[in-house]
Amino acid sequence: MCKMKDVCVGIKDLNFTAHRGKMWVRLTDGREIIIPVSFFPDIQHMPVREREKWMVLDDQYFTFENMTRVYSVLDLLKAA
């Protein structure tokens, strides 16, 4: 899981419907963070249905089915 230097936490789950306008993230160390989707303009401009087509890569990255950009757990922690 510790693929990035100095980062030994991963992404376990994402949810875009639990809190309107926010992204809920559960990390592998048990923490849960809620981040405004506005911090990620690419995600904010996606249709809601497309946001549900996310995938976690190597525990520390996530992207979406119709997106070329890949976000990291560091992106989430910086926004939180």
C-alpha cells in the first residue's frame, strides 16, 4: 500500500451521493473525510451518474471511467 513516498494510507471507498456537493472518502486507516467537489473542477463538471463510475488504482489513486486524469490520496489529503 505504501507506493508513494511518505504516504502509507490508501483509498477504500468514495461516495458522491451521501452529501450534496461533497465527496465522502473512506481511507484504509479508518479515517473518513468529506471534501467539497468544487475543490476538483473536473469532477464537479461531471454528470452525477458519471461520478458513480469511479475506480481505485493501487490503493492510492482514483479516476473515473470517462476521465483521463488520475487523482491521488495526496490530492484528497491536501483538500481536506
